[in-house]
Amino acid sequence: MENDTSKPSKKGFYAALSGTLVVAVCCFTSILVIILGAVGLSVFTPYLDFVLFPALALLIVITAISYKRWKRSQDTT
């Protein structure tokens, strides 16, 4: 059997989806604030919105693109 590396795999979609879920959990819960407070880095909590919301938007777009590419490769076979 030949391994065709030009086709998008399901792993890329799952990686993008898991990244999106991790960032969403950090955005909408206080878990990241608690972790940063526990390790003594709570000074960065006011700046989390400037990083997490753009990261969430970017990861949602990457997830949608990877799903579309994976689904398109499945439809052609």
C-alpha cells in the first residue's frame, strides 16, 4: 500500500479542533487565570483577552479550512 502524503489527513483536523477547544476553554472559563495565579504570573491576566480572542478566531478558521480540505479529499475517493 502506498502512503499518499498529498491528501489531507484526519489528524490535521483533529489537531486544529483540539487547539480550538483548548483556547475556547481558556477564553470562557477562569482556568487560565487560576493557573497563572498559582504559578505567580497573575500580572499577565489583564492581557489575556488580547491574545486569546485572536487565537480563538484564528483557530476556528484553521479548523474550518482543515475540515473542508479533509472532507473534499474524502468526497473524491
